Amino acid sequence: MKIIRAKDYQDMSRKAANIISAQVIMKPDCVLGLATGGTPVGTYAQLVDWYNKGDLDFSEVTTVNLDEYRGLPKEHPQSYWYFMNENLFSKVNIDPAKTNLPDGTNLDTAAECARYNGIIHKLGGIDLQLLGIGPNGHIGFNEPGEAFELETHCIDLAPTTIEANKRFFDGNENLVPKQAYTMGIKTIMQARKVLVVANGKAKAQAVKDAVTGPVTPACPGSILQLHPDCILVADEEALSLL
Ligand code: GLP
């Protein structure tokens, strides 16, 4: 894993956006795997800024997102579709027909996972997958203990993830959905390039375990040590235990 040190959140965001920009410029019709959460917000803002300056063109880009809460409709302000629309899709010239997320309102788990896997396969896989990392080492919503060989599947959120994400639901854990659809580790590992972003002290242990710990489902991010082209862009605090 290649590690790029950033001074702070803004520096991390700019460096990550640079890597994504390079992908879009080198292959305008690339497939970008996108992530939600607080960490990539600055990265998307930087991409939007460069788009507004005329430096980026998303017209041929296709996107597939990592995950979506099961049960939340697109219009829910905490759905990942809503997040992507707010932070990126509505702000650049991406074709809405080329943006893909799991459908949280399809409660037929088998059908929804098959549909989403079908999309990714038909696209020929992912050129660059952006990832955040959970405080417990999760990637996408692949929680500790998940089998590495899965594609899109439905998971029960770990109590610590519900706790970490309740900040987005008025601080009320009862409002946080308890399940999500997520791309599996197999799908993530098949991406041709993986870009992980991490910032802040709360991620230091997860980053340490993912980068230097044993490769184990106990820390899903640790599998990335085996990816042939994985870049971690992290700030000083997130790298403080390495
Ligand atoms: C969420 C998302 C992940 C994200 C992670 C970290 O639960 N499903 O894709 O990477 O947790 O989120 P944050 O960047 O807000 O710390």
C-alpha cells in the first residue's frame, strides 16, 4: 500500500481529488467507485471546484457507489443517494443515468444485490474505488467479521457503526437504519485502483490495523494490503499510530 501523508483535512482532500482527477483525465469514460461519509466531502468539494474552473469533465464518467442504507428512499436527507446528489452529482456535468447506487427501497435483498452486481459486472468492473474507513476498520459497510469473498450483500450494521453514524440522524441511534446494502470486499478488491482517505485521531487505530496489522476479517480494511494498486491518503492525526 502506498501512503501519502497530508498535513490536514484540506490537504488530504486536495491530494485525493488530484488522484481522482488524473483518472478522469486519463480515461474520460472511466468507472468511478464512490464513497460517502464525512471524510470524502472535501474531496468532492475540490472536484466540484476544479469542474467549475473548467478543468474537469464528467460527461462520460459512470459511477457506482459503495453502499446504501436499506429502507431509506432517495429523498431521505440521510440516504447516500441524497448525499451524492448534494455533494457531487448535482454540481458537475455527470449524466444522472450513469450514476448507480443500491436501491434502499427494494427490500427484496436477493433481487437488489443481484441487480447491483449485474450493473458492476456489465460495466467491466471499477477503474478507481474511493474508500473511507470506519473507526472499526470497516470499508463500505463491510463490518468486522464479514467474509472477504462477498459481492454486494445486505449487512447488519455493527453497534459501533450505528453509534458513529447517529451524528447524521439528530444524534438519535433509533433513527439510524440497522441494515445496509454494500458492495462486498471481493468487488472492492477487483477495482483496478483503490484510493483510501482518512483523517483525524478517531481513525488512527483503524489505519494502523489496516496498514500494518494482520490481514483478517476482524479489520476489513486490512485486506487492502493485498491489493496491487492501493493508495492511502491520510492526515497526520490518522497516521499518528504508524
Ligand atoms: C460509513 C460508510 C463508509 C465510510 C465510513 C466512515 O458508515 N458506510 O463508507 O467510509 O462509515 O465514515 P466517515 O468518513 O464519516 O468517518
